[in-house]
Amino acid sequence: MSEHDCNPNAREAKETLGLSRRNFFAGVALAASTLGLSTIATSAQAASKKYKVCATKDIKVGGGSIFTISAAGGRQVLITQPKAGVFRAFNPACTHEGYRIGSISGTNIICKKHGATFDTSTGRATRAPASIPLQKYTLTVENKNIFITLSS
């Protein structure tokens, strides 16, 4: 697995896990639109922003890469391609203790610190010590480019 880092001096640090304001407002937008509260939904969706991450050719089938999105305050995202043409986006922080994911082997995303594994397609925890799935991001492919949506 390769890492594309816009900040060459980036340190490997524990990622802060938990509910961010962006995720909260994205959830509020979904709930509000489901209930027909379009004004609230529009405001909550405004708290989300779409970022171009990479080209589809940058992710090998059966592999993945971690990218740093400078425009999103240096947030990192793990993009996988478990099957040809199928792309997934996750927070690359292990849900066990927040250490960054280290590699991909077959259908497993592997935490380098304690060996927890996650499914490359769903983010589901498949081996302890992690039991919580990786946080997913909304991913879209447009003109052979991969975009993710992050909430404020």
C-alpha cells in the first residue's frame, strides 16, 4: 500500500476518533430530508464539502492508498478498490486505539500497531483487537477522478 502525502513532514500520530461536526451535520441533513424538513436539510448539507482525492488509476484492484487532503485541514482518507471499478473510502485510523492503518493484504486492511484487520469493501472489523468498523466516507467517481464528501 502506498501513501500519498501532501505534507512531507506529516507525522504518524493517533487519529482522533469519534463523531465530528461534519458527520453530525451530514446525519442531520439525511434525517431532516427524510422527514421533509428541507430548510434544515439544506443547512446541514452546506456543512459538507466534496474534495478531489485522486484519479481512479491511482488505486490498484485489490489494493488501496492513504491520501492527505490539504484543503480539508490535512485529513487523511484510505481509498480501496476491492473489485475492478468498485471504490471505497475510509478513515485510516484503526478503531481499536486510533493508530494509522499500515497495509492491505488480500481483502484485509491491517493495523500495523496491534494487527487488527478490516474488510476492504465494507470496513467491518474482521480480527481483534478492533471490534468497531472503520468510519466510511461518501465516495463518488466523476470523469475517472475520485471525490469524497467530508462534513464540517
